[in-house]
Amino acid sequence: MPISNSEQLFGLIKSLNKSEKRSFKLFASRSHNQGTSKFVRLFEILDGMEEYDEALIFQKSPQITKSQLPNLKRHLYTQIMKALRNIHIDKELDIQIREQLDFARILYGKGLYMQSLKILNRVKNIARDAHQNVLYFEILEFEKRIEEKHITRSRSIAGKMEDLIETSDYANKMINMESALTNLKLKIHGLYIKGGHAKNKDDADHVYQYFEANKPDVAYEALSFFEKVYWHQSYVWLYYILLDFENCLFHARKWAGFFHDDPMMASVNPDLYMRGMHYVMTACFHLDNEAEYWATLQSLDAFYDSNHEQFNQTSEIIYFLYSNFSKLDLASLNGRYDKNVALVPGIERRLALYAPQLDNHRVMQFYYKFAWTFFARGNYDQAINYLHKILNLNVWHLREDIQCYSWLLFILSHFEEKNFTLLTHLIKSATKFFKKMREKNKVQQILIQFVRTQLRSNQSLSQQTYQALIDELNLYTKDTYEGKALLYLDAMTWAESKLKGKTIETLMLEKSAARS
């Protein structure tokens, strides 16, 4: 039975789009029992609220009593979910399969065993071809139960029972292997959540040994579709943590390639396909592989254009995140920050639209990319605006690194705006945050020291000071574990821009032109 928690019911209603609301009201209107008008009225009241207010429910609908409300909320939640199921069944293959399985159970309960088996045989093939292995196994087990309890025509077919048993055993093995591989990728992902990227060789060795100790023995060629995807996904996470982007790219290509070569599976699980493309682009970004990055981004957009009508809201949000993160990051490869500026208004509208579904971590990532875009173009006031939003978010427990870079960029932006009277106060506030950081890499330490010692009392810096910063940071550009920090805050290019009297955008465009 669905929950009746007020906050969750309210959140569900607020997540509905106009089409879903119309469909629910149409679905509810088919019911003519006495309670229909009350739960529909409750829906309308909740839909009209900005925030949940129980007193307002009784004020707007006096016929609803306090004793009735819990049951009405529970009933409303159930009816909304039933209406949504009817809408999403055409978009979600597993819901379609489960519906047919439900029909087979109903027919079996009525004693119509052959009709039940007929449905099972048809839907079994659909589940098998779509690699829905858990459902496939459930169908096979139900089929075995019918054959065990009743004498059917299947008994007259030579080898039929043996084939059923053998197929069931094989499906069971697939499920166990899928479970082992999903456990592996969850464990490796958990390592990243706890510790982020490897900080040094000892850290990297520990992660690799952990992976090897938890990796199941597999015969790769015998793996099913999703088993192979999960296998490569686990390796993507491993090499992403180890900062080995060559190997990360190899496995991300394999992951995305399975879906690219099987369009039906891409439509069955678009989220996993898009995530695979995202990691191809992530690895390409770290490897300065602009050509493949751009080609993959075009493939992602083309996939969305061809399939978005079948997307659910989660898929829409995943595409929004991966496509726009990638477009914004592309400027760090080709210098086209002007294109980023054009993207900002549309992204902000979507951030508002998806606000209930997005956590502050995602919002913070977008704001930081916006801030860096404007900083790179010399629009420091706009950079300050977005950095101020980040620093006002209640996200002390999230992405300590981005918060550190936000403080540093915030101070540099005020320095560029010649807000010298504010610098001492800002540096003091930032220093409090820096001292609370659990870990600081070498690049962060250099930049923290730079803003504390060079910007505190100087209203302008000498050429030698900028060159000294470049020289010090340059020691870590080739370091596997330290150099990645410069991808978040490219202080070397900033210092170079000060030496040459150009914006970061201009320098990046020149470097991109020189490479091509």
C-alpha cells in the first residue's frame, strides 16, 4: 500500500505535468463511488498550494474531516499512481511485461491454464530479447509452477520440460552474475563517494587491490548484454578514481558502444546509454580529445532528438544534465565561452523547472561553470553573482573541492573588479573555510597561500609575481594526482592572461587555433 505521508503526496502532485494532471482527472472521473469527489477535491487543493498547509485543506473543503484525511491521502496517492501507470506503460517495457505477467496470474487463478501459458510464452520472448533477466526468470518460474501442478499439452512435446529447466537454470545464473557485477560497481562507486579520486600511488594501489578482491570471475564472451555493460561500467569507475583516463575511455567506449550497436536496448534503458556517453566525454575532456568529445556530444543530442518522446522525466533530467554539462565544459577545450553565455538563460529556466528533482550538488556545479564562463570572459561582476549563490547554498557537506575553488575564484573576481577594500574581509572568511577542509591538494595549497599573501595588501601585482605563480603551478601540471585541480580553476591561464593583458577566453581561443 502506498504511503500517506503528506510531504511525499504533495511532492508527487507537484511533480506532475499538465498532461499527467489531465489524465489523472480523467481516470478519477471514471469512478462513481461516493468518495471520488472528496479525493479529487483534495487533489485540486494540494495542486494549488505553494507549500503544504493542512489547515488550508479544511478551510477550503469543510466536508473533509480530520479523521478522513489520512485515508483520503492514501487513496489519492494510490489513484495517482494507477493513473501514472496507465500513462507510462507505453514508455516502460518492464511495466508492459509486468502487466502481461499479472494477466497470466489472473487467468491462472480462474483455471484457464492454457491461456495463462500462452501469455507467458509470448511475454517470455519479449523479456528475453530485451535482457530483462529478472522478469525473464520470474516468467520461467511461473511457467514451471503451472507445468508442475497441471497436465498440459507441453508434456507431449519431447524435451519441452528439460528445455524449460535448463533455460531456468541459465536465467538464474545470469541474475546471480548481474547481481555480483552491480554489487561491484556499487562498491567502487562507494569508494569514490567516500574518498574521491586517488590522492597518491598508495591510495591508487589500495583502490585497485580492493577492486581485484571484489571482482567476480567471469567468462566475458558468455556474458549477457547488461552483464557486459556492468562489467565495463565497473572498470570505468575504477579508472576514473585512479585518474587513468586512457583506460577509462576504453571501457566507456565499450559501455556506450553496446547501446549504439543495439538501438532497441538504447530505447529500453536510455539512462544507462546516456550515462555511458557522458563518461566517454568525461575521459575525452581530461585527455584533451576535442574531436571525440564533440562527436559524442552530437551523438547524445541526436539520440535525444530521436527518442525523447518516449523519455520519462528522469530521462529528460539526465539528458539535461549531461548535455549541458558537456556543452559548458567544451569551452575549456575550444575557448568558445560566448556559446556558454547563450546557454545560461535556458539552463536557468530548466533548473527552476526541475528544482524538486535536483539536489544542491547539481545546482552548485552549474553555478560554478557559469561563474568560470563569465570570469574567463572578463565579466567579473556576473562571476561574483553566481559564486555568491554557491557560497550561500547550505552545502557544507557536499563537494568540498568546488566550495574551495568557489572561494578562490570569488576572491580573484573581486580583485579583478578592484574591490580592494573587501579583500581583507573576504580572505579572512575564506581562510576559516580553508582551515576546516579535511583535505587540500598541492595546487589548492598554492592558490590559498597566493590569495592570502599576495592579494591581502597589494592593489596590483608585479609581472614577476604572476610568473612565479605560473612557475610554481607548472611543477604539478603533469602530476597525475595534483594536476587535475587546474581543470576546475585554471589559475595558470589566469596568471598568463594578466601577463599578456588578454582575457582567458582570448588565450583559450588562440591555443585552440594553434592545435587545429
